[in-house]
Amino acid sequence: NLTIEVLTNDSKTSRLALRNDRKKSKGEQIEIPRPQNAWIIYRRDKYVTPEFEGIKPCIASKAIGERWKTESSEVVEYFVALSMLALENHHNKYGNYKYKPKSKASKKFKNRQRQQHKRNTSPETEETTLNQDLPQLVVNPPSSIKEYPTPVSSIQLSPVTD
């Protein structure tokens, strides 16, 4: 479906490729993509067929994955050979690339920073509750048992305290 040249080079439409395009325009350092393996190349080739047009990628991946498991050894060997070509292209383009996975802790830290940034930059929305800024009724007990308080004398308004 796709040409060998397209399949063995980096995707131009992946999230990483699009993010790198934005980084290039800002003059920032790009993130090097990982080399594609046989499965990724197979999936890219099959996903562009009319059969998967308009289907969510997650659903298409499951169907393509089932197909991959039942493919003949010749087809698998073809895509393994393409992955070797892709690896060679990757090495020529990026040199001595070494995969450096991010630790779970650094991912959590980055997500926390992103959430904090969203909170700080979003317009402040004040929460309103039923009790907020409303006076509370306080009933003073009578001084002696013989006195019966009248409603006006026994009720005081006071501000809300937590």
C-alpha cells in the first residue's frame, strides 16, 4: 500500500513528528523518534487501506494486530526486512541514537507541573456554596429556666467561621 521509502522513514503525522515540527519552528531541540520495528511498519501499511478509513486507531490496531498474528512467515519476513532498512535509515539520519526511557517518577513530576500550570493560567472560578457569605443563626440560651426567650431576643447574626 505505502511505498518502501515511506514505510522505512519516520512518520510525518505521528504526535511526536507534529510536536517536533512545532519545536523546529520555535528553534527548540527536537526529540529523536525511536526506530520502527516490523509490527509498527506493518500497522502503518495496513492502516492506510480503505478498509480502516474512518475507524478509530485503537480499534484498527486491534484488528491489524490479530491479522499480524495470522500472517504467513513470508509476510512477517518482508516486514522484518523493512524494519532493518528503517533501522539503517534511522542510524544514517540520527547517528548514535540510544533509547533513554523516562522514569515513572519524572513522568509524574512533569504531569504534576503541567496540571499546576493549568491551574495557575486558567481563569479563577470561585466556588459558591449554600453557606458561603451567609449569616448563620446563633441561638443564645436563656439565662435561667424561668425565662422563655422571644424569637427576636434569642437570635443573633454572625459571619461564617470555619
